[in-house]
Amino acid sequence: MKKIRVLIIDDSALIRKLLTEVINSQPDMEAIGSAPDPLVAREMIREMNPDVLTLDVEMPKMDGIDFLEKLMRLRPMPVVMVSTLTEKGSDITFRALELGAVDFVSKPKIDIAAGLKEYGTEIASKIRIAKSARFKRLVSLPITKSATADAVLPAVSNRIASTEKLIIVGASTGGTEAIKEFLTRMPPDSPGILITQHMPEGFTKSFANRLNSLCKISVVEARGGERILPGHAFIAPGHSHLLLKRSGANYMTELNQGEPVSRHRPSVDVLFRSAANCAGKNAVGVILTGMGRDGAAGMLEMHKAGSYNFAQDETSCVVFGMPKEAIAAGGVDEVVSLKDMAKCVLSKISSMGARSNRV
């Protein structure tokens, strides 16, 4: 079996040592070297031709973002970012994902040695995913609110449907960019949107704030107990499952810290099942890029309850795991590319009329 060859780039000697131990403990991968900064790494990449890089976000001489931008222009390859759990660290991490990094792993704040060993399974999993993932060949300029204005779709033609219907979204690997593409095209009167994206605690609020700065709709990290209104999107916080609940004539958000479902908290299955139970045919499901099965069972329940469901197509996915599983389970009505997803979802909602199954 050919092992995945990994080059580690981090200015911390401790992190380099620990990541090397984690990687070399896996039967299907090996750490072929480590570099303290991007300048050293540049030569090692030429000489060693690694399969995957792990790249620190904040480093001396040249930070991870500058290096990543140059790398993805000149020699694109799979990259997993190693990020700090800080507001600055999370903002930089999302820029790295824009530039083409496949995913990121957060460094523990306390007792790094014990923390990184504990994260060994996650790190190894993300390296495996990165090896087989699609990634961007060319980078783009940072997207701004003014740059997205022309991409916003027209208002929903059926205003009552906009109020009655809900859009329920699940994603994982590659999902931060896919969700951004989807939400920046939403008009101000779009139906209420609930989103579960697999992401650690400490990053979801920054993710929501970043999206809110780019979108015509309001995007927030869900707190629980919020009324879901048109033109508003709620992101599941990294510490809790996000559920749809009903209170009289209103749809509401709810959070709970129950056990992980499909190995995740927040879980897409939990969100989708709550939509099946509370919204039925008033929900439109969307499953985007991601690894694993989370969302497949829940989307099938939505389908059986009368919702119309979309899956992102293989070509536009970073990882075609979650959409593929949802399609195989029989819960998907339509498969479309990411660039067409928002248009297709809004078109479907406009055609659905205002029939309500609320009690």
C-alpha cells in the first residue's frame, strides 16, 4: 500500500514533533519532513514532492496565507491548515479556505501535547480526505459585499411561499465555501434558512459574521429560541445540535448538547430530522459537499415527510461523500451544481405555492 506522504510546516518545534508522531502512527501515511517556515518548506516541496501539506496559519518570515496563495497559483496541492482557536486565527483560516485549503484542524489552547494526540484521529482523517479531495487551482481576490451584489438572485415571486417555506442546509468538508456561494446569492426576502456545517466551537461565530458581512440576508450563529423569519439564516454553533421547533404559528430555533449523532455535534441528521417532524412539505433540503454519511438518513426522513430535497453534484463538490450517501439512500429529488443551487432552490420554492402543514 502506497502511503500518503505528508510535509509539516509549523514554526513550533513541539507541534512539528507531535504532528510527526501522529502521522507516523497511521498505517497509511508518513511524515516525510517538517519545516519551521514557508521559505524552508518551499525547497522541501520541490525536493520531496509531498502528497499533502499541513500548514500553520501564523508564522514568521512569511505567514501561512501568503505562502498558500503563492502555492495555489504556482503548484496547487492538497493543504490542511493548522489553526489557533482565536478570532484572528479563525478569520485567517476562512481566508485560507477561500484560497483553496481543503480543511483545517484547530490547535488546542491548553496542554498542546495532550490535545494534539487526542486529535490524532481527526488530523489523520482530514489528511486522508485532503489527499482525495478536489481543490482550487487558481485563487481569487477576497470576496466583498459589493463584489457579490451582482450575484444576488431576484426576489422570490411567491411572497407567501417565502414566508411559509424553510431552507434546511447541511455540509462538511468544503462546505464553508459552498455555503458562502449559496447564501451570497440569496435575495433579502429569501425564506428562513437553518444550516449545520461541521465545524469546531470557536469558529462558527466567526463564520457567521463573515457570511453576514457578504450577504444581503442576515446571518448569525444560532443562540436558540429565535423566531425564523424570511431573510435570516442561522448557523449551528460548534458546541450544539441545531433543531427546528414550532411554537404556535411560528418556527423557532432550538439548541441541545446531546450526544454526537453520526459522529458529529452539530449533526446534519439531527437538523434534517427536526425539519421532517416540524416542517414536512414546507421544508426544502439542501445537502452540500462533505465526507461521510451525516445527513443521509435525515434527508430521507424529510423526503418521506413531503419536503423537496437537493444534493450538490459530484463535479462541484470538494468531497462527494454526504451528497452521494443521501442520493443512495433515496432522499434526494434533484442533483444540481453548486453554481445553480441557489437559483434551483428559489425557483422550486416559488413554484410550491403557499400550502402549509402547520397546525
